[in-house]
Amino acid sequence: MADAGIGLTEFPAITLTVIVGATVFVLIYISTLFKSSVRAEEVKSKVKEHTKTKEKNEGLHGGAQHNKSSKKKYVGERWGRDTKHTFAHPWLMTSLKGHSGRILDMDISSNGKLLATCAEDRSLHIWTTKDFSQKERKSVRVNVEFDHASKVRWSPDCKAFLILRAMDNTIEVYKVHRKPEGGISSVEKGFLFPKHHTEDVIGLDIACSGRYIMTCSEKTDLVLWDLKGQHILGKVDTYLMASTCARISPCGRFVAASGFTPDLKVWEVSFTKSGDFKQMSRAFELKGHTSGIHDFGFNCDSSRMATVSKDGTWRLYDTKIEFEKGEDPHLLMTGKYKGIPDVAARLALSPDGTVVAVASGTSLYLYSARTGTCEASIHDIHAAPINCVLFDAAGKYVLTTGDKHVHVFHNVIGQKELLESARANLRTAGTSAMRERLEAQVASSEAFLQKMGVTGA
């Protein structure tokens, strides 16, 4: 009876405990659902905010100015910089692979035999252009100590090249040693230029005469150096508000710079008969754009210049003028291209001045300098926007880069322009020897274009 009494008195306590426990469980469950709902709303709000920010960065709600880090992030997010990218095209001759980071610049030597590339992976690669048509395309790798190169330029004698050390913002020289039987045996680090620019350098070049080297920062200071970097020969303020590009003309006589303003400025660099630096004086300007100029280029004898602007147009000028007498450059042709917000377009003019190549985003547009029409467009070439486009010294190839690879295309439009010129000259050929030469050129060009799949040539 005692045991039974004890059980009867404990039963209400157990029931109460169960009820209280169930109530607490229900309250906890309701609280969890409420918190989850709130959390979901927070996440949804953050995603919406992130989407708006991303769209703004991509230029969908206006062209806001971004700093360097946001630009780099913008390129990576929008263009899938780290994703695998495959590309194929009938005009593609070869792709150069060897870098593990995005290639920032490239340059072909004056003799057309060597290509130098520099990338974010802290390496330089030197390629032999004669290997472009071979199955095996090897390169000589050079590591940049404690930095990476953002610019590279060959010396006129092809025995050395210059790089811009991106973090240090200084110029460094490398010497190239050749094998007796040909090819490169080694590359030796030379010397550093003293640091001068406080802002990032956007232009590096060396005159074909070997008399001077040019550097220009993204601010407004343009500097001429002697070959050893020991002395500054001359210095000018570009008055461009912000410089975007600076180059030396192929003839070595002129230095040009473009920037935020719509006019491209050109200076003449003169020396005395004994070879001493004399002065750098204003020569002429290229006018006509309504917004800043992204990039520009020369033909092989500096008689033609082409520009590409933020206003969505490119322009071709005749610069073989008597500027000393006040003659201005003559506009020969202009055309439009499809610009990409917040991404600078790149331009190259073929050595013979017949083809204008404009790179915008991941696309390459090839224009006839004779008619101004877009003869071809090639899309989705790289995983990120094309940051460099150039022709080889002979004008046979067009090279582009924007990711870890360099793509080498046949200059089909240049060959097409050559065919048109040969046909026109054939109609007025005065001698049999000239006629035979032009007929051979016509036959060769027609065969090449047929091979490339170009109809109606």
C-alpha cells in the first residue's frame, strides 16, 4: 500500500513535467522558425544589395569611377578570369601557352624574330616567332625577383629588353645571350633605373635609334632617359589630366601621349649633329574625338597614326606633314566600334597602314583603312578583356592577349587589302616585269584567301 501511495502522488508531477517540456519544445520550434524567416529576409536583402552593387560596377547604372582594386575585381568577376576558356577560329595560327597568370604586355623585336611576354605570375617568356608554325613551341622563361613586370620592350639591336617592375614602379634591363648556332642560351639581369615617377607608369618605350628611352606615368609627367638610366634628358607635362597611353614613333623622331582629354599630343625629339640631346618640342596634335583617347598606333614609317576613343570611334590620320610650317594632320578615315563600359579599347595599326585592329572587351574588330568598313570581327577570344593587340614586323600576323595565352592570327584582312592593291596596279602596269610580279602577287593572295575560307576575294 505504501508503494501504491507513492506512485499515486508522483503521477501528477510526471504529467506536469511532460506538459511543461512539450510547451518549451513548441516555443523553441516557433522561435527557430521565426529566426529562420528573419535570417532568410536578411540574406535576401544582402543578395539584392550585392546584385545592385555588381550591376553598378558593371556600368549598368552609369559610369562610376573605380579604384584599381575594384577594376581588377570587376574584370575577374565579369569575365570569368579563373575559369577555363577554350577558343578556336579558322584564322588562328597558334596559341602560345606557358604563363600561369594573366599576361599584361608583349612586344616583338625589331627583326621580327623574338616575342617577349610578361604576366602576373612574376615571369617573362621569350618565344621564337619561327616556331609559330611548328608543333612544338618552346619558350625561355625568366623569373622577376620579388615583383612582376607590367611592361616589356625590346632594344633596337634585339640584345636586351626593358621591363617595368610593377610594384617598385622602376625600369629594369635584361641582357639576352645567343647560342653560336642560333637561339637563346641565357638571359642575364642587368641594372635598375633610379625611381622617378610617383604614380604608376603607363608608358614605356625605346627609340629605334637607341638614343633615348621614354617613360610616362598615369599622372601627367613624361620623361626621356639616356640608355643607362643615369640621366634624365628631358621632361614635359602632358596636360592630359590623366595619361592613358604613351609611345615613341617607329622612326624615333616623335613621342606621343593620350589621356583623359580628347586630343592626342605629339612632341618632336631632336638631337645635335654630335648626337647630344637638344630638346623636346611640341609638334602637332590629333583632334576630332569628343572624349578621352584609350590607345593609338603608328604605321612602320610614322606617316600614319590611328586612335581609338572612349566616344566609340576610331580615326586614321595622315601625319606626313610639314608641322614646322603650321600644317595640321589630315583625317583620312573614321569608324565606329562597340565599346564596353569601364574597359579600355586597344588598337594597333598594321605596318603598311592598311588595317586598323581594334580590341574591345574580348572581341577583335578588323577595319580596312582604305574604306573604313569592318571587314571581320572575332569574338570571345580570351577569358578576360584584351589588354594588348599588335602586328608582327612584317604584318603577316595579328597577336592578342588578355588571359594566360597569346593567340596568333593570320592577317587575312591585310592580305585582302594587298590583293585589291595588286589588282588595281595590274590595270596600269607599264612593263612586262611589273605585270608578272603583280600577277604572281594576285595568284598568291587569292590562294591564301581561299585557304582561309574568304570568298569573293
